[in-house]
Amino acid sequence: MDSLNAPAISLAKVAAPYPLVDRCLAPNNRIRSFQPESVVDGSSQERIHFWWDTWLLNEKLKDVFPRLFSLSEITDGSLKPLVQNREAAGEWNFSFKRPLKAWEEKDIRRLIEVLNAIPNLWVNVDDQVRWIADSSGSFSVSSARRRCEVNHGPSIGITKLLWGNDTPPKVKFFHWLAWKGRVKTTAYLQRIGVLNSSVNNLCPFCKEEVESLNHIILYYPLVWSLWCEILEWWNLSWVIPGSIGGLLEWWSGVSFNRFERRLWQSILFTFVWSV
């Protein structure tokens, strides 16, 4: 091994399916990952697979060096024996099915350069799980929510709007169904095969447009005029949303103080429920 002053990376099996956790950790060095395979299991130091696990370069080495992988005599071996052999021999040693050709030797040199560039690998250091979505390193629901909001955008704001308002549960559930496009309009029932295509699917009010959720809640002329009046009360203007999701996203993005926000949310849910 090299000098003990260098930062250490211990060995552990990469497990699924939890994201946002460091796979390989060290006192001063961390290999970060936001990929699905990201939970460190420190129960065994022999379970990380050299070729198959994503422990280096944020990729599986078998995918980075496919030719070397296909020629390797041990394709399912763990990393620990290789590290121990390196400690004993002073260099990385690999066994192949045949002597490497000149162009394949370039690959092995490149692989060794990558391996030599990483910090010390200590086989006797236990891994620790660190939640990298929070500076404390500890998991919290709030940090997971913040990370999801960064990665997935306004859907988090919509869910907060849907479930964090003051309306009864049945109203919240109806709006969730509307957001997911699962309210049982004629167009929806025809789409899932409950009604056949011969059934009249026109809006029972205007008898001109298909009875879809967007039409009933947004585009039906009377409903649209009521939306405009509501917005005029609040001195707001908008462009008609293209979907229920767009409506919820826009509504959740309007800023008010705490009391006004609660009233604003109640108006949305009360009006849509009444329609």
C-alpha cells in the first residue's frame, strides 16, 4: 500500500434501489453518485465486484473496457483480492485467457492508469453510508423532498398544493384524479374501453366538443368566463392552461401571504369541485 497519509476508500457492495447515497466513502474523499445503485452495504468487504459494480468512473468497468472484460479469466471476481495482490506485488495484476495484442495492451495500460489515480484502497476500513443530499450526511425527509424538487421540477409543488390545502379528503382525492387524468369523463371511459366508440361522447352542456376533463374544467365557455371573473377579483391575468396539470402548476406558483394563500387554494378546489 501507499502512504497512510493518503485518503482511504473502503470496499463495499453497491446495493439498490435508494439514490443520493455515496457508494464508496473515505474520511476526506467521496465518490458521489445520484444513480439508483447507491447504497453502501458495509457488512462485507468482499462483495464489490471489480467489473460489474459501479465503484469507479461512475460506470461499470466492464462497459468502459469491454475487450479486457471479455478476455479476463475472472469476470465475476471481487475487488478485494486484486487489492491484496497489488499490495503484495506492488502493481496491479490481471489474468487473461491469452496474451494481449498490442492494441489490447493499450487498454490495460489505460485501466492501470485509472486505478493508480484513485486514492488508497484499504480493505480493512468499514464503509459508512452518507446522505449527500444534506450537508449533515444524515437522511431527512425534507432533504429528500428538496432534492426531488430540484430533479423533477414543479410536480412537487403540485402535490403540496393537492394535499396541503384545507379542503375535505374527498375533494383532495378528486383533484389528484384530475391531475392524473383519471376522472371518468366519456372520453376517458372510451379510452380505457369501458364505453365503445359508438357512444356519443359530446359534452352534454355545449354538445359541440368531446366531453374531456380539460374541456369541462377549463375550456367550456361558461366555466372559462367564471375563471376569468375569479382572476379579476385578484387582479390577475393569465393565458388559459393547456391541461389540468398546467392549471395546478400555475395556481401553486402564485405568491401570497399565508392567509391569502390558504384562501387562494380553497377557491381553486371549491370551484373545480363545484364544476
